Amino acid sequence: MGGKTITRADLCEAVYQKVGLSRTESSDLVELVLKEISDCLVTGETVKLSSFGSFVVRSKGERIGRNPKTGEEVPISPRRVMVFKPSNVLKNRVNDGLSKGGNAGK
């Protein structure tokens, strides 16, 4: 699955092409949306984008892990992790693109 990676610049260009804002305004809009999502996640809020999915911050407690090279047990410190849960609409779109032979991963 050597698909193309979409960058911030790609998102800005898409907004520029489809919305008709200037390139600077498009860039500012994309940055503002990404900053708002990031700020909400930092404070522990769930970000839900209808028909797309949800970004959720979960807390993981301390646990014991194992060093794969030595087999030695090591403590893994507690931390917060971010999880993305796609909506059913997005899952269906991705799977429909795959079944139709589309470029879902490219």
C-alpha cells in the first residue's frame, strides 16, 4: 500500500481549489482547524466529526512490559494516548472504494 501521504500543504491547496479563498486564507483556515482539534485533545476532550470519526484521548495506567531483545521486564509509565475511531459512513466509503477497484489507498 504505497499510497500518497496527504500533507498540510495538500489540504491547503484543496481548500484553495474548492472553496475559492486565497492561498493565504486557505492555509490560515486549515491551520486554525487543526489547532482547534489539537487544543481540544490536549485538554482531554473528545473531538467528533460527523460522518468522519472521533478522536478520543485515553489514559493508560502503569504496567509491566518486556524488552524483546533481553526478555527483561520493565515498567511502562502511565500515559495518555490518542485513538481515532472512524464513523460507519467513513468505513463504508473506504470499503466501497476498495470493492470498486478504486484508489482507496493511493
